[in-house]
Amino acid sequence: MSANALQQAVYERLSEDAAISAITGPGRVFDRRITRAEPPYLVLGEAVSTDYSTGDGPGTEHRFEIEAWTRQNGRREAVELADAVRSALHEADLVLSGATLVNLRHERTVSRRAPKTALHVARLRFRAVSEP
């Protein structure tokens, strides 16, 4: 399925990006929030895939989120990490297993302090289209 292939390619790109690792350190990209992990780190968030077929053939539209969690330096560090994520993924030419990525675009970033914690989070939303 192209959704899993896209998630794997995004994970690999984020894990290998030097600018991201300079902020988070190595091995700080997760596919779920790890409550005991010390920030900063990235979490692959919500993902929705829908049929995007046309008269020319099948396709899938993917909308997904990446969450940048930080504590130290608050919102500033969360936004810096979000900027690094956007640079790594916006219009990236990722190779998907079993599918072709048609496009990948950053749509928006929202940052806030998480209620009841000292953590800040920047939530990035992306849109991608893939074909089999």
C-alpha cells in the first residue's frame, strides 16, 4: 500500500537529515509519541489517505502530520525544528516502494504550548499524491 511506503520514505528522510539531527540528536524520529522520551524529537502524526483516481488512472492523496516536540527554548526551538522538517520534505523527491510519488507539499505549521506540560509542539501538515 502506498500509504505505508510513503510513511517509510518520510521516516527515512527525517531520520537521515543532518539539520534535524543537529537539533534532536540521532534516533529521535518516532511513529508514536513516547511519553518518557526527552524532547526534542519528531513524531509521525495523523495520516489520512483517500482515493485520488482520475480518468487517466488510479492515484492516492495522502495528508499527514509531523509533530516537533521540544522543551528547551520553548516555541523557538519547536519552530526551528519545524523549519528543518519543512526543508527536508517540501517538494522532496522521495522513492516509494511499489508506488510513485507525484508531489509532496507542506501546507501549514501550527505551534503551541501543550496544555498541562512544559512542552511545545509544532504540528506540520503535508499533502502528497502517489500513483501505483
